[in-house]
Amino acid sequence: MAGEYFEDPNFQDELVRFLVHDRNFLRDYSAMLDPDDFLPKDKIEKKERYYVAKTALEFWRLYREPVQKLLRSEMLHMAEVEKLGVDQLGRLNLYVGRMLNSSALKAGTVLGQKILQYKKERAKAAAISQMFELSSKGLLTDEAWIKMCQDGLSLYKSKFRMTDYWQELDARIARRAIQNQRQRFPYLLIEPFDQMVHAIGRGHIGLAMAPWKRGKSLFLQWVAFAYVIQGLRVAYWTLEDPMDDVEDRFDACVTCLPVKELHESEEKVRRRFAWVRKSIRSKLKIYDGTDGKVPIRKIEDVHEREANAGFHSDVTIVDYDDEVKPPDSKKEKHEQQADIYSEYRAYLGRTQQFGWIASQTGRDTQNLKIIAGSKIADAIGKVRKAHMVLGLGVGDWGEESIYMYVDAHRSDASRRGCNIMTNKNQMAFYDRDATMAKLLKMDTSQEDV
């Protein structure tokens, strides 16, 4: 039964799309697949599907990245190696075009379970066949029997990613060669910060700390927009502010209009929104969790449901941690917070996403320039779980300025900061023109001295 659907061309095409685009699918199921699984079953069928699947699997195993937009160039190289004719190259080019359509990625979990079922049946059948062969020859020892049973049941065991460290230096060098800094650590598009340190990578938590009304939500909104501009798909969870307020802030930031003018300038909003939207090739989805505390497992459930429907988020942003429901409400507050961050980090690791979350500091921090982890409630568990801890304090340039202080960073420098200018009228956390003007003025003043 399993072999029937696994050999279906439409089913295999869906598998190939996931092998080309989806890192989570590759991480969970690529080890179970072999290029020969995609070979045509008779000589009439063409081998385009096999060529693409083979290339996608080999690319992942070498670089630990999905081939995605590099598929066409990889296939041109493969066509030269295989010495494909003009007709074959034409068919391959058409098939590559179909596989590059990532909008069709749906029901990845269902496909994965079918792969697992198929491979389990194949493994058990192979074990039984080998057992009868050895038994007929009188070679079925206890050791051979145990090994065959273990091989037949091996796919039932949970699998963790493993690397043989001393043997795989070349693979790591190849991975780093194709993963540039921007891909691994996308920019926040805040020049003073991006020049100072890199941000977070996949599977990491970025924690933004600030006192009440300092700009936590504006910062997370800016991060969402910065990631979308860089081609990442963002899931933004608002757990405190109503959906209408969040949408208005995004509209103001995108159109560079004050929030109070949005309802008065409908045509200007439409024109500016359309101008920005035409250059965006990614998605931003906003989820409203203000009707009650949302647990991380609910966020993961929604992620899986959306992924099966075709939206595979690269980023999850949660605003903010005090509104997340802990897994065990009977524990002490600091233990609850630690559990929330543990669950969040595990979720990001399983789904290989970039994760941001905000936390509020105490009342005594309103006038502080340097916001450190020790200034937030129940901080120890949060800071330990976060990859980067960022404080948003009072800037040196007046009311509209913010001092971004990196309190802790696991893969870059800590205990350093920078001043930036905001534009709260237009709901923009970072005002580039105003910031550059301040920096230029400082440089001029230093030269005069």
C-alpha cells in the first residue's frame, strides 16, 4: 500500500518541492531518502525528477542549507556533467521552473509521515527477507537475528542530528562558504547596531528589554519589517496590544505617515503601501492572542497548521513574554518564566526559526541609559536562554533617542551600545536620516576640538 502512493509522480513532485525549499523537512526526512527513490520505474519515463531530487539532497548534505534559488545554476552544472542533449535540457529547465514555485508547499507533515511509513515497511520487509534467506542456509544466529530486528525497527527511534566532528571539517568549510553573514545573521537594518554586532541566527532567541512605553513593540515591529525586506517570512504574535493598533503601527511605518493621518489620507496610504509592497517578495502574518494568555505550544500548533497550508515562517516574534501562558502555572514566577523561554527555544530549534521576544523592566529603569538583564523581573532564566540580550535605554540625543545596549551575546561582543534616533510620530523605531545627522554633527564637533 505505501509503495503505491510513494511511486505516484504527483506525490514525488511534492516531495521534490520540499527537498528544494524546506529546511525543516530536509532536517527531519532527508536521511530517510535516497536519490534512487526518485528513479523512473520504466524506461519510458524521463529522469528530470531524479536529477533535481539528487541535486537537492546532495546540496543539503554538503551545505546544510536548502538549494532553493541556486537550483537552476546547480542543474546547469549537472547537465554539463551528464552531457544532456538539447531536448533533455529543455525538459529539465521546465521541471526546475515548476519546482522553484515554493507557494505550493503544503502538508509537509503529512508527506513526512508517508515517507516514514513507506520506509518502515521497506525496512521490515528487507529484514524478513534476509531472515528467511539466512534461515534457509542455516546461518540465522542469535546475533544475526537481533541485528535484523534492530535494523527493521531503527526508523521507529527518535533521531537527533549527529556530526562526526573530527571527520567533517571539509563539510563545515563548505557550509560556511555558502552561508554568508547576512544569511546566517540577518541585519536589523539599523546601521549603528549592525556595524557594532551581528544579530541572531536560526534557533536563537533575541530578547529585547525596556521599561514601560520605551519602544519594545516598535522595536519588534521594526525587526519584523527588516526581516521581511530581506526575504524572510514572519509570524508576529501580539499578546497585549489590540490587532487594530498593531496594524495601524505597521501601516504608519510602511507609508511613513503619522498614525493620526492614516484615516485622513486614504489615497496617499494606498499609493505608498503599493509602492513598498511591489518590492516585497515575502510574507508577514499577524496573529492576535490578546483574548487570553497563549502558551508556546499553541504558537507551535499554529505554525504547523500554517506550514501545512503553505506558509512556512522563518521568524516568530512574540510581544511580549508576560502575556505568554507558562506550561505549569503552579510553579513560582521565575520558574514559569524560565519554562516559557525553554519551550520557546526548543520550538525555534525544532522549526529552525529566528525568534524575538520582549520583556518589561522595572519602574526604576525609566531614566536609565544602560538596561541590563539584572533590571528585569525574573531575569536569570530569561537571560540564560536568550542568545542575545538587548536593552533599550534612554539615549544621549534627547527624547526621541534610544540607547541600544547589548548586555549579553553568545556569538559576538557584549557590554557595548549605540545611540539611535526614533520617529514615534510615524511609528518607526529607527529614523536613519535623523540618526545620521546626529552622528555627522558629533564627527564635526570632534574635528573642531
